[in-house]
Amino acid sequence: MRDILSIGALDLLEIEKLLDLAAVMKQEGSRVDDHRGKVAALLFFEPSTRTYLSFASAAQRLGIGVIGFTDPAHTSVAKGESLADTIRVVQTYSEVIVIRHPREGSADEAAAVAEIPVVNGGDGGREHPTQTLYDLFTIRERHGRLNGLRVGFYGDLRYGRAANSLCLALSRYGCDITWIGPQELQPAPSVAQTVRAQANSATTAEFLEDALPGLDVLYVSRPQRERWPHSMTALIPPVTRDTLRFAEDRLVVLHPLPRTSELATDIDTDARAGYFQQVANGVPVRMAVLHTLLSQ
Ligand code: NCD
């Protein structure tokens, strides 16, 4: 594996190896001698809290130095430099590049130019594969397996890249997928088609209350208003503690965060809330990603 650009490009054995290594990383916390003297470049052309900081934390726990930016307005991009030229330059300063960019396919463009590994930290509404790796890691921690689970996706499934990547992954584990929410926020046809072809089953539901009974996982995706067409006004009623009265005790509620109004804070103290455990898993999983890419 040279790059991590989409979850579909990893086979299930590669995913399992990364998750197993992440479990070791989680136990050990840090291994600063592993990659001392190497440098990771974090190129963030879009806002980020978790992805930027957890990659920076993961890198430093492996002894990797971090360079990068979170505001392209302060780089030569503002002077009109192309993505390809930015990558050609940055790869002479670093051993691995993590890129987040509003344009779909931008990470692939970067990888086509780069001679060092490239990780997709989110390209527009398309994919967010390392988010998916720690979503899978968290589901495996909670349920002890990934195979054959019943998983509901709720909210913005059209423009939410984290939800896209995760349902593409879980469909390969023979899961039953239910997409819940308004029609205009259902997944893009290309994603829905792939998931339907791979999953044990894939169905849609309009209301959460109808879909919740029997679910093992509920994955919530905030309204991605920054990518909505101007005319769009879809509503995503919040998941509350009250809504969860329709859910099983074994349900785990996940959310890539940041949350807005789609997920009420009154669930935070419910044993079924898994999103803070999920976000903490970002660091060991990204340690496993960086370690694997820099060890070959
Ligand atoms: C997600 C993203 O940027 O796609 N955030 C994250 O990386 N945890 C989800 C989101 O913004 O809704």
C-alpha cells in the first residue's frame, strides 16, 4: 500500500492489519523512536480540527516532525500556484503528505504527482478513508466484529464524505445498511449502487423511529451546508435521548464530529453514545496508518 486515497482501494486484509496495529498503538501510546527524523506534511485546504490535530498528534507520537498549513490563504496557493506544483515542492520537504481539499479527486491528483505516500484527509463530499478506519476500529471495539451488523446511517448522506466511505466499507462486511432521512440527502447514485451490490441488504427509511429497532450501529452525519446547492433547505430532526427509546441496548451511536443540531447532547451520558470513544481512536489509527506507509 503506497497511498490511502479511498477505502475501496484497501482490501479487507489490509484493513484488518491496520486495525490490529492500531490496537497495539493504542496500548503503547507512543513509539517516538520508530520514525525519528522523518517529516509529515499536513496540507489542509479546508477547515479541520480533528483530522489535522490527530494526524499531528499521531505523527509526533511516532517521532515524526510535522509541517503544514490549515489556511491556504497564507500560502502560494493564494498567488495562483497549482495543486500539482504545491505537491512537487512539499514532497521535497517531507516523507508523507496528508491532504484535505474541497475538490473531489484532489487527493488522487496529488498522489499522481507525488513520489511519496499521500493520505486523503477528505476530498470534497467524496471520501474520508482514515475516518472510516477509526469508525471501523470503534465498531469492532464495541461489537467485537464487523461482519453481519445492522447499520443505520442518518442525516446528510449525500454530501457527508465520512458516511460515504463508511457505508462503502461496511457493505463489504456483509452488513445490512439502512439509509435514513430526507430524500434529497440520500447517498449519490454511484455510492448507493456500489453499496447495494456488496451489502447483505441496503434499504431506505424516512423516519428514525421506524429504522432504529434492531440496529447495532447508528451513524449520524451533520448537514454539510457548505456543500449544499443554494436552493436546498432539507431538515434533519435531532437524534435525542427520547428518540433512543426505540433502540436496542446494544446500539452504538457514532458521529464523526463536529456535531451541530442533528445530535442532542442529552445522549452524551447514555451508554450507547460512542462518539467520544470514536474520536479518541483517531490517534492510534492514524499512528498505524503513518507507521505502515513509512515502513515500506
Ligand atoms: C468530518 C469531515 O470533515 O468530513 N469531520 C471529521 O473529519 N471528523 C465530518 C464532518 O465535517 O461532518
